[in-house]
Amino acid sequence: MSEMKMENSRVPAEKIFNPDLKEAIVTMQEDNSKENVDKMITEVVKAKFILPAKVVPTTQAVTENGQTVMKQATQVQFRLLENQKKEKFFGLFTDTEELFKWQDTQNAQKVVTDFDSISQMVMDPHSGVVGFVINPFGKSVTFPKPMIISIKQQKDFNALNKDLFKPGEQIKIGEPKDYPIDLMATLINHFSAEPNVNVAFLRMMEHSDKKSFLVVVDFIGDMKKIFDAIKETAQPYLTEDVDIVVMPVTMDLARNAINGVEPFYRKEQ
């Protein structure tokens, strides 16, 4: 059992069905083309899932106006799957029919969750969980942690940068004509004090007649917080003609941009 705090959805588990996701999984398993894999992932990101759990009311100490008060809280204990390597996974279910294929879940409490919530739980370094499995006792599909991180970061980047690129526009990426040494030195100092950034690359990007320093980062944690801090650090070195775009290394565009390029920062091991 895994003990984690999680807000329970107001949607009853009995109303969770996900027919489009189940169809997408079957289609992907019959033909795992990129198109079918992408369609399945799109449905996963949109879906609501059921997790069998034991929900225990509890209390926790909270400081308010300088005083400590006890407030009601909820402790959720999740059942976990374990493979032959003793690695632990969350079991996610598309509907109660799939859930009840797992022994002794008929009377379990049912927590309704979504991709964002479950990905945060998997990425929690204290969880001891290495991924999740959808419908593990039926037409199942496994999402290991690296894949979950990639999907989550791409989803978050697109949400934070809705107007960054226009559909069909040409994007050019290359070496800066003149390397911004002062900017790079300042960013290196910033990253040295930022434990969640592992590696950083610098490129030059042009699109829609705009020029930007493209900083590609391998990181963990809250994207908005980390990226905002990078942009704030870089602000004194930007001009009206050149701004900055920060992108996770998990984006296809970012991976292509840094192909064969050495990072300007790498966290010391």
C-alpha cells in the first residue's frame, strides 16, 4: 500500500468509462505506428481514471496567523502492482469493469484521478513508484516514469506557451552569431544554485521575424517556477531584438535543436 495525500474527484467512479481510450489502446496494440501511439497518449492525457484505495480521515497541524491549529485532512493508501523486478506501479482503471478484474477491489474505495495528478505522484521522489499501468488485468499498457515525465513536460510547455508558434510557421535554429558569454556565465551561476536543473544547452531560434536565445534544459520539478527563474535571470541580457525561450529537452523541437551540440552547463555529480 502507498500512502499519499490526494484530492478526491467529485465525479463518481461509476460514471467513468473511457471508451475512446480503450479503443485507442486496442488500435495502438494492433498497429503501434506513431500516429496510433500519439492518439493513445492524447486520450490518456484527457482521461479520468479509477484508483482502488483506502481513504482514511485524519488531522494535521497547520499554522494560521502564528498559531497552530488542527485541521481535517485525508490520507489515501493505494494498492500497488509489483513486477518480477520488485518495481512498483500504480494500477489505473478506465472503468469499474476493469477495476473489478483485480481481486478484492469490489469493496475498495475508488479514487478518481487524472494524468496530471497521477504523474505528480509518480514523479514524487518519495513515492517509490516507477510508473503506472492502465487496465493491468485487461488490454493493458504500461507508462514508465521517463515516459510520464516527457508527456507531462510537453503538456505543461504547450499550456504555458499557447501563442509561441503559429501553425505551419518556419522555425530556424542554429548557432548564435556572437556567443553571449555574460548571459551564459550568469545562467551557469544560477543553475549551480538550482538543484532541479541537470543540463542546459544554448541555441539561437528565429521564427515569425523574431530572434530568441533558446535555452533547452533537462530538469525535474515545477516547470513554470524553474522557467520563470531562468527568464528572470536572463532578463538583463535581452534586448528588443532578442528575447529568450526556455524549452524542456523532452520536446521534439528541443531534441532536434541540440542534436550533436555540447551543453554549456552540466550539474556536477
